[in-house]
Amino acid sequence: MPMSLPLTISAIAFLIALSALFSGSETALTAASRARMHRLAREGDRRASRVERLIRNKERLIGAILLGNNLVNILASALATGLFIRLVGESGVVYATLVMTAVVLVFAEVLPKTYAIADPDRVALRVARALEVVVLLFSPVVALVGRIVRMTLALFGIDLAGRDAVLSVKEELRGAIDLGASEGALRKSHRDMLGSILDLDEITVEDVMVHRKNMEMIDISRPVGEIIDAVIASPYSRLPVYDGDPDNIVGVIHAKELLRALRSSDDRDALDIRTLMSPPWFVPETTSLREQMNAFLARHSHFALVVDEYGTLQGLVTLEDILEEIVGDIADEFDENIEGIKRLGDGWILVDGTTSIRDLNRHFDWSLPDEHATTLAGLVIYEAETIPIVGQRFQFHGFEFEIAGRRRNQITQIKVRPVPKKDAKGAPAS
């Protein structure tokens, strides 16, 4: 016996409402913040705990939602087709198709998904209990469907079991940071800071160390008075001490230890500098910043000397160098302000060759690659495959470079400016 007209219309409306629930729930649960749900669950929110359980197995969740959505949509379409055939005859199939397509599209797809994406966390918390019941009821069918899908894909040589379909936590965080910055919700300085924390495993001490040619060191063979004067005049609190050859580091002297000794001694020239030194600590240049920072904390030390694979001194690294990589330059009243960047006309920027590529990228929001070189001079030499002369110009990575200064085989100053993409050839300009 056919259903009455009001009952049929009510059943169709109810099924459309269920379809909207499934569509909105899918959008909300896939877009909900896992971090926020985890925090709420730890605070005792049962709804957040349900959301966590649901999104922990996304394949089962999506399968149950799709199964329920298809069931109600097909049933609603079947009822609508029967209703229109009763009203207008055989042509009712056409009317039912047009009407149900419009109704399902607007009220069961676009509307609920738009509402859910506007506040996915709140919607996810509201629908979690209902979806938990749906997943439980449909789980046997979903498991069977999943097995059929895997067997079908296996016939084409596709193995889903060996694939990691989700991003790592680090990549999710990096994506969220970039998205927040692009939408204006995160300041550039905060984005740089958070990004630098995520990069600590990828950056080595070689990238942030003070190069040996810029190191300030003390020769132990000098008269004690000269050593004391040099330590007091230095802007640094710790200085490496070498014996004869700068590669022969025998210790590190701390200005505070020297001042203590001077206070308790009547004759400063009688001080034994060797007794005031601490043993040098050498670390490989390939050590990551995270490893080095943990080592600093474990050893209660702030200073280490960097050596290459042959044991040759390359530079020094301090805890402050690592912190500056995260938060930017930390200057105090004893730091020397050395200006390495100067704006010129026509978009040109004059940069010291030893300026870090990472510092330039952070300062100007550029994207110069730093995989093969640490400094701007190193990048130009790597790309040019030669040591260029003053006046030479190059174009690569969307930037134009002009050599502005050279001392022997060292590039001291470079002019650089971004060029329009249509003009970037990726090859020397001259």
C-alpha cells in the first residue's frame, strides 16, 4: 500500500536532514583541530574524547559516513521518484531527478558543509555522540567494504598498507604556521620563530657558528699583562686560548675567572693563566642545533669549538648563537653593531658576503636556498661555479646579483635584488 502524500514528503525531508547531518559531520570531523580536541579530552571533556576516538581511525569513520549518506540519499530519491510518478505520471522521473538534485546539493551538501567548516570544532563536539553510534552500527559493513577495496587495488599493484597517508606532526605544524601567517593571524616574527624551532633538527652548528677567521683568540705565549688587557678589552666573556698555532687550542678563559684571580692577587703579572682556563670542548660541524642545545644544557656550558672531520678548527658556537637562530639577534651593551645590509636605489640591497642566507630570508621574507651554502657569497660561488670578479652579474632563483667587492679569493660585498619571474632566466646575466 503506497504511503500517503504528507507522510512521503515528511519521510523525504527527514532523510534529507540525515544526509545533511552526515555531510556536515564529515566536514567537521576531518577539519577539527586534533590539538584542541586532545587538550579538551585531557581536561575531562567526554565529547572531545569521542571526537578523538572517531578521528583516530579515519578510514572507518569516513566509510560509515559515506555509507549512511548514500543510503539516505538513494532512499530519498526513490521516494521522491515514486511521489512524482503518482502526481504527474511517467515524466515524474525527470521532475524527481531535477528537484532532488537541487535539494540534495543545496540542503544536504553545500549548506551543512559551509556551516560545519565555519566552526568545525564546535560542530564536531555536537555530532560526536551520534556519529559514534553510526560508526558502531555500520562497522561490519565498512570493514567488508574496506577489504573489497584493498583487494581490488591489490589487483592493480597498489598496496595501501605500506603507505603513510598522513603528514608528520612537524609538517602539520609547519603547514598551520604558514597558513596562519598567510591569513594575517600570525606575525612574521612569530612565524619565523616557530619555524626556526621546527628547523633545529635540520640546521647544523656549521650554519650558525662564528667562523675561525672572525674568532677572537688569545695566545698563551704572550705576556700575562697583555693577556689580561686583551680579555678585559674584549666584548666576549669567553675566549679560546691557543699555544703557538691557532689550531692548537689548549683551553678557554672566562673573564669572570680572570677578574676573580685579579681581585685576590697583588701582582697581576704573577698570575698563571693556565690554571684559570677550562678545558676546550670540541664538537663536530655536522651536529644539529637541537643536539647541540641539549648538549649545552646537559653540560651546563654555553661555549663549544667546532671542528671538521679531520679535527681542524672551523669556528665556535655558543648557546646564544642557537637562541638567536630562534628569536633573532640578541644584542647587549657590549655587542659591536656591524651593519651588513644597506638599501640602495632601484631595489638593490648591498650585503656583506659573509651574511647568512637564513638571516636574509628572515629579514626580507625571501626564499633563497641554503642547502648548498650558508652565506650569500657561498651561494653565488656555488651557482656561478667560479669565483667571480667585481662587476659581474648573475641571475638565479628569481634574484639578480652583482659582485660589489672582492678581496683576494673572498667575495666581500654583493648587490642583490629580486627580479620579476618573467625576467628570471636562471642563468648568468653577464
